[in-house]
Amino acid sequence: MGKLFEVREFDKIIGNPHYREDTRYRYLEERKFQKLIDFLHESSGAGTDGLDFMKIEYRRGVGEVVLVRNYVGLLQLKSGIQIQILPKISFCSGEEGETKTKRIFLHMLSSIKDFSGREFLEASLNADHMNLYEIFIYLYLQEVKKLVSRGIASGYMEQEDNLHYFRGKLLVSKQLALNLVHRERFYVAWEEFHKNRPENRIVKATLIYLSGRTKNVKNAKEIKRLLSVFMPVEASKCYEKDFSLVVIDRNTKNYERLMQWAKIFLMNQSFTAFSGSFSSQTMLFPMESLYESYVAQQIKKVFGRAGWEVSCQDQRYFLFVEPKKFSLRPDLVLTREGRTVVMDTKWKMLRKNRGQNYGIAQADMYQMYAYSKKYHTPEVWLLYPVNDEMRGHTPIKFESGDGTCLRLFLVDLARISENMEELRKELE
């Protein structure tokens, strides 16, 4: 794989060497930049949504510019180019800031149901010397280690072969087709109890795939050790066929997350809707969803201890009741002792400009006003991430004149626990 190129959300990538020192842009070598442009054009032409996470613009004098949208993770092209996209989180820059950002990103990932667990928190300790791809490999290996410690599954698997002796049952059609003149042979099928089941074949194929891609010594060593456990198992040669044979039940529950990761590594089924034939790997996450999930997790933890009941993605009301249309779904509804507070998270960087309403979208204000009226509460909050421009800003609130009070709160992801305690105190 090629050298890692790191950017952040909303960065602008260029391939024009005349602007390589311009701090407004991130310069990518011309040849590699053209590969990225080709990838985006091809993926768009193929009916996929590659342009959802990167947008091509044209600027006079500069030429083509690729705008990184609000997806974070890793994009790897078949040409070997790796682009690591980190969240735009406000704190120190440089190597220390990069490591801290990766750790926060992993903590945010751990708030998603499919990726929760102690392994993400352990992986954050390796963020200073691993890129995201190596961290994802590390996480997969932790899942395989857990499986091995519990014991890899065996089962009765049907076999068929053309043998010199009879066993199991005769497959008449194949016997007639292959052995009409070889009466000493028997084309038979039988069941055998062994570890060579589709789940294990997929795990082994994934380990072999990753062994050729990891550059991390610890990951490589762990893959080698785990492959020795799967010696009796054949590596999958037809991924789609073996995935179709996988059945997750009480006996194979330990394989569920491993199969999700394997699809990502082997079949490019990323966490986004995008899955194109032009990239080797797209491990991208929509930042709005990560932010919403992470803040909800932290609010549940902090406010739950204080006696608040927290409902996420509440769906009890519709904008219109006859007929029931346009479901309202606030991110968070907090209730305690007859008091109701409605909150929505918005992954958007506000601006210190009161005349432009700090950059708050008008549609968001209409939405919060509707929440206030339907939930019969004067208290509605919008939770935005803090940035350098807004850090330390005096409290912001909007009064409707008919009982609704909307307040803004700036979420500091670098100190999320203390920050949520500050929000609780503001409420109380």
C-alpha cells in the first residue's frame, strides 16, 4: 500500500503544485491527485455515491479542488493511495492533536451498537503509532482472539467425492454421468464432523488477506499466530458462496461481528452506502451519525445518574394527527418529575456572527419550535460541537414570545464527560 495522506473533514485537496504552500489547501502529488479525481468521476458514473463524501469543485487559477465532506475513516484506492480522513475536532494541532483525534474517533465508534466493546478503548491506546486501517485490522484480530479463546466451531458438513469405496449415499445422476465405464468408483455424499465450515473458511481467508496488507509488526505477528489455529481449515475461495452459507444462531453467535468485519475487508461492503468497484477499501462513517450516537451515549450516562429518563430517537408524536403524517423524531427527550426537555444534535461548525444567526439553519429552528409545541415543553436545546471561533462564547438563547425558549450548547468532544456534567448543571 502507498504512503498515507491525511486530511480532515472539510479540507480542500488540490494537485496544483503552485499552491502547495497555500494553507487554505492540502496538496496531493499531481499524479495521485488525478487518480483521486478519476476515482470520483468513475464512481459517480457507475451510479454509486462516491461524491457523497468528496465533492469536485473548480476554482479559477487553482484548477480542480476536492472538498472533503463530513465522512471520516479511510479510503484506499486500487492504485495504492490511502486517504485517512479524521474528524474536525477543535484542540491542539500537530502529532499530539492527530493522536488525540484518532482516540476520540475510536471512542465515538464505540458508541455505535455494532462496534461497541472494550476493544475500541484498547485500540485507542495504539492510536499514536497506527493509522486507521491498522487500527481496524487490530480490532478484527481482537475479535478472532476472543473466538479462539472460546473455541472455533465444528459441525457436520456435507461432503461429496468420487471414491473407490462406498460411504453415505449415492448421487445417482453424477454416478451415471461420471462412472458409467468406471464401475469401481462411487460418486457419494456424506456428512463429516469437522472445523471446515463456512464461518471458519471466511475467517481464515480474511486473516490471509490482511497478512498481505498490514505494515504493523504486532498485527503481522498476531495474524501469523492465529493462522496456525486455523490450520485444519481451508481458506474460502468463493466469498459470496460461503457468506450465503453462514447461519448465525446460538452456536455461531461468536461469529456475528467477525462476519461483518470480513464483508468489509473481503467484499468492500463499507459502513457507508458506497461500495464501488474502483476502490480497494472504503471504511467511512457519516460524522453526523457518530456525533449523534456519541453524545446520546454520554447524556444517558450522566443524566441517568441524576434521575433523568432519556429517550433516543423518540417517535411518539406526528406533525399532523389526521391522518398521522410526518413523524417527529428528536434525537433526545429527557424527562424527570413532570419536566420535559427536547434536544437535537447538529454536526455543524457555528460562526461567531450574530447577524447571520451564528450559521444556524432556519429549518433547524422550525424543527425545534415544532418539538416544543408537540412535546408541550418550553425547553428545547441544540447541541453543536465547539470550535475555536465559538469557544468561550457567552450563552446563546432564542425566545419565541409564545413560551418556547431555544438554547445552544457547545459540546467539547475532547472532555466529553465533564462537558455533559456542565450541560446537566445548566439544566438544573
